[in-house]
Amino acid sequence: MNLVKPQLSRRLDQPITAALRALAMDAVENAKSGHPGAPMGLAEVAAVLWRGHLRHNPKNPAWWDRDRFVLSNGHASMLLYALLHLTGYDLPLSELKKFRQLHSMTPGHPEFGVTPGVETTTGPLGQGFANAVGMAIAEKTLASEFNRPGHTVIDHRTFVIVGDGCLMEGVSHEAASLAGRLGLGKLIVIYDDNGISIDGKVGEWFADDTPKRFEAYGWQALREIDGHDPIAIDAALMTAFAETSRPTLLCCKTVIGRGAPTKQGHQDTHGAPLGAEEVARARAELGWSYVPFEVPSAVAEAWDARRRGSALEADWNRRFERYRDQFPALAAELTRRLHGVLGAEFATTADALISACASKGESLATRKASQNALSSFAKLLPELFGGSADLAHSNLSIHPLTRPVTRDPAGNTIFYGVREFGMAAISNGIALHGGFIPYAATFLTFSDYARNAIRMSALMRQRVIYVFTHDSIGLGEDGPTHQPVEHVESLRLIPNLCVWRPCDAVETAQAWRAGLERTNGPTALVLSRQTLAHQQRTDAQINAIRRGGYALIEPAAAPQAIIVATGSEVHLACAAASQLAGEGVPVRVVSMPCVEIFEEQDLDWTNSVLPPDLPVVAVEAGATRGWWRHVGCRGAVVGIDRFGESAPASDLFSYFRFTPGRIIEAVRSVIAKRVN
């Protein structure tokens, strides 16, 4: 179904664009806080795109085949809120009046899940750009997998608005380079080239030939577009649509704060209210005689996209029904995946995998156990879509069904190259788009490069699985640059991120299962390079792994102390407990592969695993600080709070005294404290 394009006018005082500028001015002025400059400068760009080209349905923001729109420079949030309100989303004027206020639907930066129509949380500059690349990858791959001749059910574009700041951030370079290589022809990026950022004119520190850079990445770059000329903007968009093999960058020259008589073009409009006097003068300049937050009925009607959006979705629904009639199995599979529902056989397969791991009793590096689990789940879940930052053969994130999208458009694997931050932010976009469960793999020490995107996964509650291998000094000879010390504890500080550090193949399979079943946030799997011993368990203990922490070894007599350990240190804890038992000191060993899930359990469970009256020693080859909340002032932590060394793993564990003997010393010490 084609859109009927509205009449375009070059007049500054056109009511259509004046409404956007006025709402942005009014909301920021009312809040005494915000960023009016970019929304005012982008009014013509936004009006042409949203009224003439964007395929969306305000009555159903979740319509599957809608175009995606990302405002990467999220500080310009009032532009997006004004667009959503005017086009008919469930965002009333009362919410615009509560801009930046507690519990409003109009927070300072757009937040996914808070405001209908917001596709992703933006604000950390450049990440919205990378999210959009992920969305475009998901659209292209899903279309290649499900569309059939004469039946095109996945066919939408991804639009992004970016500012100078987004294009300075390194993550945008990572994502843009990959987008060009992947030929994302339905990705269209609009560059708000106003030459101003917080510190002033960007020419002092940002003098790139941006179009040439994007051309080198393999993009179509359209230069010197007048961002205040609707006819020029419309023509540029049509040129972008005609290019189907490359993403397109539209470089739109704009004036920040356009319409503010004395402040337009100046950095003062970037992040502060214009002031009552300037707002009044801007109203006169724009020919906007209405009181704050008033939109006359004729303008509101001209913006309202509900009828058009409903018609677009209805047309798609008819086409999808014809698709369903012709390809019922494909339609059912697509519906399942877009709803994010695991297959009916998932639980049975997961149970069988975990049971097989327990029966085999293999001693494996948990990175290898992770690959085994991934291989099993990939057979059942074609939506598993992931890749690694140039380490796939080391972190073992490939499997027998791996098909890179560079070789098969309907593939399931992205070779990201050395782009950890871009990989994580793109994975967020893939998850937000729907139809896939993305996973992203690298060494644990390089999670720092990706950290802000991991944080955004957690903030947006997206099902992204991070596979972090080489998890401690146990990686050995590569030395302290590659040996993570603070990283596990640092990741545990991120709210809503579940960090799993399994001790063997059984716990690794359970960790993968937990990450796949979790629908309200990301999961980090922290895995070893070195081989770890299999631990014997009962069926009850295997089930208890899913509770994050459980008693792995229970002494015959009442325990005098508890050793809590994770990952590669669990076998050390077991060895220490065995030796102590021989010396007449009964000790319980608790494996705690996921601290966050353990802490979510009810008190009956946590107190049964860690009784408050027993002294506790925690053992982990990493930073010690977080463990003190579990061991208390009378407990002890065996860890490492300094950087590592370059040597074989066995030498390092001996050098840093990660030995049963040291654990035994700590246990005897806490028992003595208890007696005294």
C-alpha cells in the first residue's frame, strides 16, 4: 500500500513544523530543563519523514512490519515525543507537560518500554545508531528466511537520526563499517549536521569528511542537503529508497534552535531552556499565536497518522493471511519467533542435554561445554543468532549449524570483527527488533569495551546472552592484559544482569538454559579456558542449580563452616573440604554459579544454603569486595585484588595461592573466630 505524500512547503512558519518547534520549546521551558535546539533544528526533516514516508501504526506500536525509527541523539527526546503525540500514539498532552518529571511517560531521554512508539533507549551517543544497524540486520535476515516469491511479509526500513556526537563516538564507526559490509540497503541514517555541540562549534575537534568516511565504509552518502527544505529532504529520501544494496547517509545541514531569533545557531540552545522572552519571540517568528501546548485542530488533523497506519497494517494483515494459507508452517514459526516464545520441545531438550552432561561426567573447559550446549540448542532454536568479536574459534561460539550472513542472507552468525562495543549494541538492536535471540562472545577482559551496551541491555530488559570466556588468571601466558580480575564483580554491579560462572558442563548447560528462558533481561556466561573437573550431583542438586546457589557437598556430620565458590574454584573448594573431613572438620561446599538468582530466592532457601549461624569462606579468582556481603565480618574471602602475571595457569594458581591449603587456612580461621 502506498502512502499519499502531503504537500511540501519551504516556509518557516508552516504550521506543520511550527507545531513541532512549539511543543519542544514549551515542554523544555515548562520543565526548566532539556534540549530544545536539536528538535527545533530537525522539524522539517522529521515532518517529511513521519508524514510522507514512515510506515507505522500509532494504534498498534508493536505492528511487526512497521518501519523502525531511532532517535540516536536521545537528548533531542522532545522531537520524538512531539511526533508520537501529534501522529496519534497514546501519549497525551498531559504527559508532554510532565516532561522530565518523576514517573512520566516523557523521561529526559527516550526509554524503551516507558513511552509507546519508542523503539530503543537512547542517550549514550552512538548506541542508537548501532541499535539501528542491529534492527536492519534482523529485518534483512528474517526477510531472507521467511519471504517467498509473491509473499513478502517482512519488508520494512530502519530510519535513524544522528547528531555530531553520535558520529564522533567510536561505536558508530564500528557499526557503520559492519553495516556497509553487510549491504543493509534498508538502513537510512539522517545526519543532523548543525556543527554545534555542548562545547561550541565542532570544527575545532571534529573536522572529518563524514560523507567520504561513510563512502569508504561502503555506504551511499548524500551531501549538503538543506535540512530546512522539505522538497530537498524528500528528494534525498527517494534517492535513498532507490539504493537497495547499500545503506544511505543523508547529510542534512541544519541550524540548531531554528526559529529562535537570537539564539538559533548557538550552543546555548543545545541543553537549556530558551527562556520566556526568547520563546515569545520565537512564537512570533514562527507565526504561532497559540498558548503553550495548544495545537489547533486543523494542525492536529494534518498530523494524525492513525487512519493511514491502520490501513497499512490491515493491508499487511491481508497479505499475511494469504501467506499463512500458502505456507502454514512458516507462518506459525514466524509468529512464534516474533512473539519470543521458545519451541514446545525446548524444556524436554534442555532436560535431556543436562541429563546427558551429568551422565557423561566429562571434565571440560566450560567454554567447550558452552559450545556443546549452544550446538544442542541451535538445532532446536533457529532464532539463535550470534557471533564473536574475532574470537569465535577461541571462545567456541560457533557450532555445526553456523551459517555466516555474509555467505547466506538467511544465516545465523555474524563475524563481528574486532568490534566489541559495536557487537553488543548491535545485539541489542537485534533483540529489540524481534524474531531472534542474539548472543555475543568475546574474552571476559574485553567486556569492558562493551560495558555500556551491556548496561543498556539490562536497562531495556532485553534477552541478550553474552558469552565471556578466558575468565580468570587461569588463561595463563597471555598475562595481566588478558587476565580479568575485577570484571566478574564489575558485571555483577549492573542491575538486572544475571552473571553465571559455572563450574562444569552440567552448570554450563543450566546457565545456557536460564539465559534462553529469561525474557526480562540479559545473561552473561563467564567461562573458563582451562579444563574443569566434573562434579557429581543428585537429581535434586541438578535442579537446584537453577536457583543460583546450592549445597554441592554436604558432610555426614553437622558442618562447622561453609565454603562458597564459583567456576574453576569449586574443585579447589571440594578438595579442601575433603581434606578437612579427613581431619575431622565437616564443611559444606556451596556452588554459587549465579549470585543474582540466588539472592532472588526466598529466605527459606537462602538460609538453608547459607545458615546465618555458620561461618563462611568465599573463593573466587577475582576481586573480593562483593563477597563480603555473604561472608560477613567474621568470614573470609580468598580472591585476588591485584593484576595477574604472565605464566602457565598452574604456576599462577600456585603463585597467587589458589590452593586447597590456603582455603583450609581460611576455614580454620573463621571457625576459630566463631569459637572466640
